[in-house]
Amino acid sequence: MEITTQDILKLADLARLELTPDEVASLTTQLPKIVDYVSHLQAIDATIVPEVTTPTENLRADIAVPATNTEAILAQAPERAERLWRVDAVFS
Amino acid sequence: MSYRTISDVHAALTAKDVSTVELVQASLERIHETDKDLGAFLRVRDIVLDEAAATDKRIAGGEPLRLLDGVTLAVKDNMAINGEVVTAASKILEHYKAVVTATAVDRLRQQGALVIGKTNLDEFAMGASTENSAFQKTKNPWNTALVPGGSSGGSAVAVASDQTLVSIGSDTGGSIRQPASFTNVVGFKPTYGRISRFGLLSLASSLDQIGPFTHTVDDAARMYMVMAGQDDNDATTSARTVEAITFGAKADVQNMRIGLPKEFFGEGIDPAVAKVVMDAADVYKKLGATIVEVSLPHARDALAAYYIIQPAETSSNLARYDGIRYGLSKREGQGLINIYKQSRDAGFGQEVKRRIMVGTFSLSAGYTDAFYHQAVMVRSLIHEEFDQVFDQVDILLTPTSPTTAFPLGARTADPLTMYLADLLTVPANLANIPAMSLPGGFADNLPVGIQLMAKEWDEASIFRAGQAFQQVTDWHTKQPN
């Protein structure tokens, strides 16, 4: 399958990765090889079985409880303003 | 002073031949002597000496031994201990301090296990050689020019080189079993949902499981029983009762039906590795088991399905590392999106970026049905084939890895050759079933692991078969020089 430099840049944008030109170049050669390797699955007729999903048999009641480690969590913030995380403006 | 099993340690503690503090000191000294060459540990916990002193005080006060008192434990550095650094061997978390303790770690400590330190891994557990760590490479104690396997390479080496008695790792596609195979220790991945993933830094949430590394099957069973069981902090843990694993004087495999799935032999499998597995089959035959050839027609497609599903889940799970709330943050550009992009670029290594890109591809508009959804359906098909095969046999016996340990650097240039190391281990993750690697013999003086798999929730059959094997063989007693 052909994957162009433009495709790589588009995927990197979706993945929120700022890639260096070297990384773009190596991914432009590596990604098609990986995609080609996994593509043979498309020839398999797997519609004959029911889809297996991850079991979640252990759901708790949805009750709010006070957090006890708020300060430990906020202490990790690269930039904070009291009890808030500080970020750049979303809209400029 | 070197103890190989939990029962050896308990006998010595009971006889007052050794104290817990002395056991911990011996472990720390061993790490000090050997880890410059091996690189298994990212951090050692000095506070563990105080924890050991507290245990000695309990024992002196007449308290009975807890299940894991005196047991030195190494923990893969993708599991959290509250207030302590946990990095997943990634620069993006280099200074991150955990705000919870992983349930599995907590349960082991409640029974007295002493966490000596945190071990190296492939960054976020992505790799099969422990070469993808942002911090250091771990070497194989059998030959330091070779990789220890991965991604839990540090935890495997800690046990293989007697730095700690036991350790824990995580297994998403073979990350416990393959390094166990490369280093001559026991590595066990339980049924998906058996051990809580709470406090494990997620790689692929539908596949990740925590499990032990030990010298013996008996010790793996002891650690498994302590860690297993429902946890309110992980909705995928099962409420099923954890069956007590007991062997009596002799583990019995009389009348056990053992399947050799033909897809796990042949092309791509080193004949010397296959021979070790066939020799193990003969051991089981002599013990009274029935050996049957079986087939899992799509087992060889598991690797391709895995390398779609795992990156897809990873690209989603790793979206949380954005430079805003914790971890490395780059704020040189303008605007929120540039904080994300620059922080992730600076914080993630090459393999992590590659998998995020593959995952983003298979989940992007126009490709989801052909790639991600088709892979989920092939996973379902493989699950069904395992169900059917376990109507015919009790356990499956295969090689753990297609080869023995390979040289450092041999597979880093071509990601696909590295992915092939997972060929025989990913089927168990896709099928949610329990699987163990245990020392089965040697090929060219390097350890070869044999893999046992059983149906979902039937860990007991694996432990029974593993114990029976260790009762009549001595491969697990062989140590690197």
C-alpha cells in the first residue's frame, strides 16, 4: 500500500506528534511495510463467529466520593494556578 | 547465602538462620555487584531496609509468617507505588511520581513481599528486547552480548541473576513469557481479568495482564494466588473464586491430554528450539499424559491481528501524555496544540511514535473497517479456535519463542523482525487465556522456554503440568555463570 509523505504528516497531526524530517522520512518507508504485513488479514472470512468483546463484569455503583490525593496530582502540573492547570489559550 | 524458593526462605527465617534485613542486604549487594553489567534496575529503593526491619520486628514479636515474608521482589517500572517515581522507561515520565499503588503490588506487600526496586523495560512495554528503554539497555546474564528479551527484560534478569528472589512484569503480547524463555526462569500470564491492572500504566487495555517471574512453578503459583481476584478499581477483573493451587507430594498428569498445535512448529521456528519442546512432550508421555497433534488454523494470523489491535489501543491510551497535567512539557511554541505536539515529540521514543502512527492509521476514517474491525474479528475467530481445541485437550505445549536470545542491536533496524519475536506468545493474549513459559532445556548453551496454555480460568492445569515437569527435570536449577 502506498503511503505518501503527506499521509504521514496528516497522521502525525491526528496523533498530535511533531515529527522531525528524519522521522517523517523513516516512517514513510516503515509504515507501508507494517501495513502490508498486516493487510493479509483482509482475506480471512471471520464473519462466521460472534465478536468477542472485553468483559466488564464488575461495575461499581456510580457514586461521587471526595478525592484524597488532589494535591499530589496537582503537584505534578508543569504549570499550575492554585487548583487549576495552566495552559495556553485554546483560541487566539 | 542464596535461596531459590519461597519455601527455602521461610525455612531459613523459621530456623533463624537469616533475618529479613539480611535477605534484603544480600539482594542489594548482589545488585551492586552485578547491575553495572546487566542493567536490570532503573531504581533501587533504600527504604526497603526499614521495611525489612519492620518485618523482623513482627517475627520477633511472635507473629506467624505471612505468605511472602522475606521475599525480595523486583517490580517492572510500569507499575505504580504511591509517592514514588514510575517512568515506564519513557522520558515523558522521567520525573513523574505515582499517586496510587498498583493493586497487584499492594497485595504482594500486604503479604510481606519487599520491593527492592523498579526494573527496566521497553518504553511503555513496547518491544521484545528491552532495547527501547529511554534510559539503558538490559543485558542477558547468560551472555551479555545478547538481549534478555522484553518488554519485561529487567524483571526477568533480576530473577535469572539472583538479584531478587521473584519479580513481576506485564504481558500484552508475550512480555513476561518471552524474556522468561530467554533467561531460564518461569514467567506466567494469567487469564485476562484474573489480576487487577489498576496502577499498571496501560499499553493495550484489552490485552495487558500482570504476572510473576520465579525459579519454580510452585513459587509462581504462590505469587499468582496472592495477586489474583476481583478488584473494585478494575472493572475487567472477574468475581470468580480464585481456586487454591495445591500439588500434594506429586503433581499428577496421568490422563492429561496435551496438544501440540502444528502451527506453532515448522517455518520460522529454530529446529533446536522445536527439539527441546518435543523432548518435553516425551517427558510428559513418560509421566502418563496423552500427546495429541492439534490444529489452530489461524494461529499464524494472530501476529498481524495483534499488530493492528495493540497499536490502535496504544494510540488511544497514550493520548493522555500531552504535557498539560503531568510529565515532560515543552512550551516553546504558541498555542495548546503545540504544547501537545512538542511535548510528545520530545518525550516519546521511536518505537512508541511508530506504534502511535500505526494505531492512528488503522483507526482513521476510511481504514477502520478494513484494518481495526477486521483484526477484532480475526481475534474472535482465534478465540473460537482455542475454545474448540480445548474440547479435545487440557493444555497446549509449544515453544515460547521461535528462537533463543538474539544479539543486542540485531533487530532494532527493522521493526518487523522484532515483531516476529512475539509470533508464538500473542495468540494467548488475543484469546484471553492463561499461559506460562518455563525452562525446558538448552540450545547452543542458551535457555529455551516451553510454553503451556490452557482454557480461560484454568490456570490450575498449567500449574499442575508445570510442577510435574519441574519434579522430573532440573533445567530450572541451571544458572548463568
